[in-house]
Amino acid sequence: MEEPKKLIAFMGGMLDQEKNSNFIRELEKESNRQGYFIIAFSFSETTVWDQDRDNCELKLIELCSHLDIKAIIVQLEFIKNDYLVVAINKLGQKKGIPVIAMEKNLPGRVNISMRYKDGFKSVVRHVIDVHGCRKVNMLAGPKGDNFSEDRIEAYKEVLEENGIPFEENRLGHGDFWHTPAREATQRFIRSGDEIEAIVCANDAMAIACADELIANGYRVPEDIIVTGFDGIKSSLYNVPSITTVEPDYESEAKKVISLIKDHKDSDINKRHDVDFGLKLRNSCGCSRAEDILSLEDINVLSSSYADVNWAVNSINNLMAEAAVLESMCDLSQTITTTLWLWKRQFQFVGVFSDLLAPEIEGIGGHRYITMFRSEKGERSGIGTCYDEPEFIPGFADIINGDEANLLLVRLLHAGNQVFGYLCCGTKDTTNRDIRRCEEFGMFLSSAINAVIANRNLARMRHEIEQVSVLDYLTGIYNRRGFTAELKKMVEDGNNYGKYLTIFSIDMDRLKYINDMFGHAQGDFAIKSMAEAIKHFSSRNGICARYGGDEFACAIITDCDVELSTDAVRSRLDVFLKSKENVANKEYKIAASIGSAGGVINKAIDVQNLMDRADEKMYADKKARKEAGN
């Protein structure tokens, strides 16, 4: 019997960034060879100003704590907030498992990092030693960023090695992305200084820099050489292709797995380094045959482009429908019909059961409920209820099955409100697989947030409507609600030819009850009378409290019921006396009653019936007073 796969947790931010997805791909390959299964937890907080005030992302670490993981790999470059690092470290301590810290030093743990500084030195040396450049500018990342400062130091050291003085005006900050990089390149151009080469601290800035130079009439590399760093695929696809330095992800993944598999206490606090490889391309004039865009690369680009188009359509359909939905159950069904494109993947959405509690009775006993599941080509909506330790119903079968070698896990949340989590299972994971999971998670979070907001608005509208048509004290209709509902009844063609009877009911001696026993008892008497009238009319009619001691009632029958005033009063009295809390009172709850009726047709005059019922009620009240009742 095949031995079950051991679990490794990978934790990081911006997993869809190419350098992260490249490592994850190699990690999946090596883990699968060595009998491990990777669960990659994607954190959204990737900047120091993205402070999570309610620490909602701790939910990912809490989910992980229930799994029988054998190690944690944490990519620290994109997790900027210390509380998450502390929590991850504590989880490793609690479980007594190795924690492999990547790209930043974590005291008391095994640390592994790319030789960033040496890698950057290699590309600066190439520009100076091979191409003879002396006037070399640099585009760095954000000021104060450790990775950026490390590369600035490497740049300065190589300049010094070659007797080239560092000039402050040749250093610009492109903040690791294209727009600031274009702006910094423009500043270099406007300075009027002669420039022979611009070395950039990542490929994204190099691509932007080269584009901006070309847009301003410069030739790359003939006039100005441009180099990058990171080795992302877009540097190869660019025109000109960008000379860069590529990390050896395969060696890094093998080293990480070997450190886990053969973990020794002596590895703790040791730093394990991984090399970069120089990729010479058109932007420095040193293109090599192996770095030319291959047919496989073109196929990947074409497939990714097609997938993005389908994804945009699917997501647009999902969001368009979700925008008007007021039910999580309906959203679940919508997901199953709009995301058919990705049925080849394992996908699972678990949400807090209390999100569906307003719609489904009896699910409060479990913390989570399955909202969507796609597995082996089959898709389903609302499903199994489960608790956190289970993680995914049927989890063991997923881990030891052949549909996935890696699970991507992402919180579903809007701001600090967590709805649940998304799991995407992949095999031979690509950057597009990871990005698709991120896209699905973001849009699904927005869809859930929209549905919950719509549902809350619908509930509030209903409550407002109820307040506007219901009597606040008794819960039966007020005058407005009664009039509107009565209008519907008489305009309903199904009621034509039937008999409508309207009753005007006025409580007796309410002022006496208020004066002698207090207003609380007066309210009790009003509510008791409302219950009796509601019981009388519940089968085929409606009732209302107009205000104070005034009530109305309307019933529809097949023919004239010919109920006398005394007969109606008797029915109310029987109901009231059946209530022990009414029968024991020192006062009697009773009413004066009048009624009028007619056949329902287009000519029926409802107001006339109400007026006649009122007249008869006043006559009944007068007669009862004269009789001493």
C-alpha cells in the first residue's frame, strides 16, 4: 500500500507574482518526488501600510494549525507585518516542526536565501567588464526597502572595484514597478548627463525603462544598455528582450525539501544560499540562442491569453448576477453555472455557516458549510456542514488522489470581514493557475460581500415596510396596512362573487383600565384584544388596529355569513377566557362591534361598508352603555 503523503505548509504573499509562482512550481515537483504534498497559504497583507487591524489573516494560520503538517516554509519577502511572522513561528514551535525562512533571517530557524547581492553584482560587472560602460545609472526599488538597499550596495561596490566614483544623480528609485520607473527614467533623460547603461533592480522596471528610452528616441542597446533582475518571463517576451539575472528555483526547491527531509538541529540559525544565473539578451547586445522565445513559450502565452479572456467573461457573468442577488444559496448556484471553464481543477469554497443561517434552518451546529465544490469534472453548490479541524470534507482523499499535487488556500474577505476560504487544487502548477485562484478569490469575496449587503438591504426594506404597515404594539396591520391589503383583496379577480364583511371593533372601558390599573395593563388589554381579533379573522381575513382602542377586521366568505354582533362578541370572549392570564384579571376585556357586508365586484364601495360598520358599532356601544355593560 502506498504511504500517505506528508503535508508541508508554504506561507507567503503575492503568490501569483512570477518569482513566487516559479518557486512554487519547482517546489511542487520536488515535493511530489519526495512524497510530500504542498498546501500554499496566500496572505493578502503584503505591505507595511496594509495594516490588518482585526488580524483577520490569522485565520489562515488557525486553519493550518488543525492540519498534520510536517514543516512550514515561509516566504518573508512579501509578508511585511510582524504579527503574522510571529504567529507562524509560534505554530512551528507548538507543533515541534522545522520552519524554513526564505529571503529574510528568522532567528532560531533554518534560513535560506538567494544570493541577491552577488547576483546583482554579476550583471553590473557584465555591463562594465564586457561592454566597457563607465557611465552607469541605477534604478532601485523603494527607499529603505531591504532588498533594494542590498542591490544599491552591490552597485556601489562594483563601481568601486572598477575605480568608478558613485554619483548620487545616477541613482533613481522606480519602486519596483513600471510607472515610477518611467518617471525616474524621464528624470535621467532630463538631467542631460551622458548615460551608457541603466541597471535596474528588477525586470519590471527594466522593461519600463527600455520602453521609455525608446519612446524618447534612444536605441536599446545601441545608445543605452538596459539590464534587469529576477528573470521573469516577460523580460524574455519584451522587445528588446531584457538581460537579467535568473534565480535557480530548481536548486532552491531541492535545498528546501532536503532541509525538511533531513532536518538537523545544527541547521538552525545557519544560512543556506542559492545562486543566480546570468541571462544575456538583446538589451545589452549579447543575446544567446537558448534565450530565444521557444514554441513552448509561445504556446504557454497563447493558452494564458485565452484563459484570461474566458476568466474575464466568467467573472463578469458572476459579478453581474451577484450584484442583484439577495441569497447566498442563489450565489452558490450561480457559481456552479458560471465557472464551468475550470472544471478540470479541484476547487472548494467553505464559508462560515452563520452566513447561511438566515436562509437554511438547523446549520448552526457546525462552524463551516460547503458553498461550492468542483472535483473530477463534477460541480456542486451548498453541501456538507463541517468544523475547522476537517478543513475540507474528504481531505485525505484529495491529498492521496491524483487530481492535485498542491493546494492553494486563500481567505475570502472584504476588508477585515472574513467570509471563509477558497482552496484550489492544481497539478503541474503554472503561474496562470495561481493567478486564476487569486482572481477567483478576489471576485468571489466581492460577490459574497455584495450578496450579503443586498440581503441586509432587503431585510431592512422589509423591516421598514413592516414598520410602515404594522401596528407597533400588537403586530397586526395599522390603518395604512389594512387599507392597502383590503384593496388587494377586493381587486383580486379570484374573489369576485364572494362576500366581504367588514367589522368595526372598539374596546370597552380602555380609559378605565388605564386609570385604575395603569397603562401597562391598558397595553396588555389592547394586545389581548388584538390576539382575539386575529384569531377570529386568521383563516379567511385580515385585521388591524387603527389606533388607541379602535380595531377593524375584514373577512371573505363564499356567501353572507350573517354573523350577528353578539355572535362575534361571543367568539372573541371565548378566546379571551381561554387565556389564563386574561381570565385572572380584575377587569374585563370586551368590545363593541358593528359590521356591514356586500358582494365583491368592480362596483363594491369599500368605504361605504366601513362607514356603515362604524355606525353600527357606535349604536352597539350606546346600547351596551344603556344596558350597563
